[in-house]
Amino acid sequence: MQKSIQNEFKTVILKNTFYFFNTKFEEKYEAYINSLKETLLVIKNRIENEGLRKEIFEELISEKENGLRVLLALTGFSNEYLKRLTTIIRIVDNQELNKLVYKKEWYDEKNPENIKEWSDTTIQKKINKNKYFRKGLINIFFEGASVPFLADTIPLFELKKLSISKLKFEIPEMLDTLIRYKEKGSYSGKKGNNPEIIIENILYNLGITFETGDLTELVENAPDNKRTMDFIIPNKQNPKIIIESSFLATTSSGQGDKSKTEISINSLIKEHYPKAKFIGFVDGIGWYVRKGDLRRMVTAYEDVYTFHKQELQRFSKFLIKTFVK
């Protein structure tokens, strides 16, 4: 016999577990956490007795099963950010950075134009098999913040994690790591950390109005295919420029779908707003390493910009030519 809605309601209220947890899983994971902590204590003891040496950390990441994770925990540098950084190092050709990471000793990409991000397993294999890759990786944590290219490329919030003081287990730096762990989500979610704010500032400085949201004609004629637009300039009633921004710091399976969506939106804009220009801001390493999706993506726009200083200047000139008399 089926329970009444009231009885079902009471079941959820009275038999609520509040937080689910699997005891066996919790015990197993607690053992993993404890192993990381014990490894950190061993490293701390070695540094106190032997002094801070790169070799200690080279041995850590090559000889300990979770050595790299221990190093990341100590510095607060995330595993995902490390993978992004490894990709950037393979992409760019900066003399000082190349020397720091011994790039010529481990870089053997057959087709550098089609670089794909390395998995955790690939990185660990490189660490284990190539001493120069291992040394270069540790050099990043010791000296990376002093390399001008990295200082210009990595946000200060992340760059501060590449501090030799963290490797010394200094108390202020441990507190810094704790705070950055705690505030990472808040930092990522702040509006000021959104690249679209750069576009907003350019428009404000030039005195150009804009709106966001749905285009009226698309709502009325293509409600199932319309989408919220990032910038409609100067307004929804008479749009001259329509901008969509896509900055991806990571790769995702949805990038292909996103490119297809933008292409369909372009067709709708041409049909219903033939005088408007559909512009794209497409940037970030996530697009760089998914070139197939990127090629499809850029076909959706009349012109494409990035957030590079020169591109922002080019965008400003385009706006001035279009609006400023």
C-alpha cells in the first residue's frame, strides 16, 4: 500500500541522516590523509637536520607514492593548476623558463601544434623516468616566482604559492597556505576576477552603453535556441555589436557543444539582426589545447579577440571607429 504524501514527508524528516558517510570509506581515506601528514613530518624533520635542499623534494616526488601530492599540500598549489602550468611550459619558448626546467632534456613533442594536456599518470611517469623533468619541476617550486614570464602569466594569488619559504615549513607561510585554501572558492567567484570585467571597463571608459540578456527578436522567433548574451551594444532595441565571451582555464567535454551553439546563434543573429556584428572573446589554455573545438568556435564570429593587451587595444580601436565621433 502506497504511503500518503504526509507519511513520506515525515519519513524524510524523522529518518534524516543529515550527512551521509560510509564508515569503511572514511577509515580508508583517513589512513590516506594520515600518510600524507606523516610524510610531511618526515620531510620537515629532514630539512631541520640537513637544511633545505632540492634533492629532498626530488626524492619525495619520485620515491613516495603520493610525494607530489604532499608537495602540493605543502605549497597549496593545486594539482589542476600544476597540469595547466606543465602545459604552458611545453607551449611557450622562453629562454629563462626553458633553462629553469631543463626543457631540452625532456621535451620531445612530435607535433607541438597539437599539444594536449598530460594526465596525472603521464606527469608521474615523467617524474619517475626523467631526472631533468623532476629537477625542473622542483625548480619551479623553488624559483618559479622569480621568472618574469611566470610572474606575468600566473595570477598573483597562485604565484605566491611558489615560495621557498613554504618549503622551509615557516609558520607564516603555513598560515598563508591555510588562508589561500580557505579563500580559493571566494577568490575564483569574485566579479573582479572575471575577465568580462575588462570589457566592461573599456566600454565605461569610452562612454559606450551596453546591456546583457536575451535579444527580443530571438525570444519571439527562436525561444528554444536563444541564449543570454554577455554584451549587447549599445542596447537591445538597436544592437550594433553583440559579444560573447568564453575564457576557459580548463578543458571540458562541453567545448564541442559550445562551439556548435555559437554557430547556430550566429545564424540567428544574421537572420534577425543583419546589421549587428557578432564578436567573440575566446581565450584561455582550455581553448589552446582543444584546437579542433577552437577552429569550430571561431567560425561563429565576425571577429575574435583575446584578453591580451594588444588585442584589447585593437578592440578599443574597433569601438572608437564604430561609436565615437
